[in-house]
Amino acid sequence: MMALNTTVYEKFRNAFEQKCCQLIVEAYQTALNEKVIQLDWNENDISYELYEKMEANPKRISLFKIHLSPEFRIPKDVPKLKSFSDKLPRIDLKMAHFALKQEFKYFFEAKRLKEKSSHLKRAYINEGMDRYISEKYPLGCMLGYLLEGKTNETIKGINSLLEKDKRDTEVLSLKSEKVLKSIYQSKHSDIGTLKHLIFNFTNIAN
């Protein structure tokens, strides 16, 4: 099959990315209204709850035609011995859509965050962002589940750690997009722009 025109491919990919982000933002908003999520849940619990909300969203099938997979194993060359699948990298959510005789894929990796926890902010960088930057993870978006504190102060903390690591050019900055009112972005020499959605659950128990 002939390679797709780059402009056409980028147009479809960007539109697909917007739909993926819209679905997960709507799932987050529904979760806030229903107040099911608890602040002591781990990130997999929260991710699965959001997955269920996206699965139930009628837009997913009727408009977007997106298939979802929770906790998806990413293919990697490992010896096919007993328990080899346990060695495969896993990412929290995979979204897929077929168009133009191709499968478009998009991924979300989630980490818990607390304003005063340097440990969680460090994990957000080392076990989240850096896996995208190193291309261990394919095209996708970071999700931050804020469980304590304020969003802007937590982002400042993440940026301070990046600056401490001499990564000043990779800090998160707030952006506005047509579909998403606010989304953070970081710039990286190897992969370009990485998007970040920070979901604030701190008031969910009230």
C-alpha cells in the first residue's frame, strides 16, 4: 500500500488524538459527579473506573468508533519462555480506531500525584514521562491523578524536579485547545510535544 500523504495522516492522527482526550475528560467529569473514586485508590483502580466510563459513553461507538483496552501489554522482543508476558511493558489505556486502511493507536499512562509528595512527582517523570521520551511507550498522553493539593503547585513541583535535572526545556506549560479547555504540554527533542492531563480528585470526598 502506498504511504499516506503526510498531511492527510497528520490530520487524521490529530483528530483521533482529540477524540481520545475528549473521551477521557468526559469520563473524568462523570467520575467527579458520581463520586465513586476514593482518594486511597491506586492508579490502576482509577484508570479502570475511567475506562468503564469511556466504554459506557455513547459517543465512543456512534461518533468516534474507538476501541478501548485497559492495562495493555506493549509488544517487545523478549524470549518466549514461561511468564514472558509478565516482562512486557504495560500501559494503562490503549485506544484504537481504523481509518484510511490503517489502525490509529493512542495510549494513556497514569500516575498518582500529591502536591507535597516529591516521590510521586519523581515517579511521574521517571516512570511516566521518560517512558514516552525514550519511546518505550508509543504515541500518547500522560495522566496525573491529583489526590492532594493544588494543580498549579503540583505542576511547579514537577517542573522544579526537571530543572534540578538540567531539563529546563522540558517543563510543563499550560495550553488551551479547541476541545480541551486546558491541557499541559512539554517539549522534547526526540518525540516533540508530550501532552499532560491533570485530573484533580481532591474534592471528590466532599
